[in-house]
Amino acid sequence: MKLYQLHAKQSLPISTEEAWDFLSRPENLKIITPPHMGFHILSGNGKKMFPGQIIQYKVSPFKGYTTKWVTEITHIKEGEYFVDEQRFGPYALWHHKHFIHPITGGVTMEDIIDYKIPFGILGQLVHPIIVKKQLRKIFSYREQKLTELFGNIAEKPAEFKLKSF
């Protein structure tokens, strides 16, 4: 089973505190998720994020398929990073690290996601056709929404990379 990695960076002209306040609230995930995904938090929001927090979502990663997605917040360093891991959902593995790095004039938000697709060789065949394209769309939408909400730092363009191991 292949391990894939998504790496995304985006710089915003906001303070570390403002970035942390937005990113560490599960309810804000709906704002930066494309509407066609039918994203809905079922439980675990409305509280300050803490290690061990379980958050349940309903999501439609592609047309005709809706699933529950359960994540656990496993690590937090206030104002710097947090990690969520899938406990139940569409992936065989989902380990998502969210970082906030202060820079001149704002912050860089960095996401590193290590994931595996279920279904062995079939999953590997579907990855470039469906999953990779969907992740690219999700993070493009996220970049657009964050820019609409907070602006951008022109000399720091967003980055997006997908690779497999």
C-alpha cells in the first residue's frame, strides 16, 4: 500500500493569534471546504481545541458517496501547530499536521498530510484519477477562501505538492 503526501503552504497578512484562532476552531473548516462536498460537523465543535478531542463530520468526497469522517486531535502546541488523525473515514490512513509560522507581514500556514488509500492496487489506480484531483480542488478552494477572508502576501505565492512513496 503506497503512502502519499500532500504539502500545502499559504501566506496571509494576519497575526499568529488571528491565524490560530481561525484554524483551531473546527466549525471554521466548513467555511474553507467546497460546498459540493456537503461538509457538516456532527459533533465535537464549539469547544476550544484540545488533545484527545474527537470530531465527527459527514462529507461527500465525490458525487453519490457520503461518509462519516471521525478525527482525533492528537497534538497541540498553542499558536504553532496541531495534528488531526482519522479514526474512521474514507482513508486507510490520514495524518494531518497544521503549522503556523510567523513571517514578516503575517504568517505562513503549512499543511502536511500523510495518507493511504484503501483497496490496495485498486485504490492506487483510483488515486490519480479521483483522489489526487479532489485534494487539489479542495486545497485550491481553501486557498481562495482564505485569501477572500484575510487577503494575501503577493510576494509569497501559495504552494501545493502531492507525492507518493
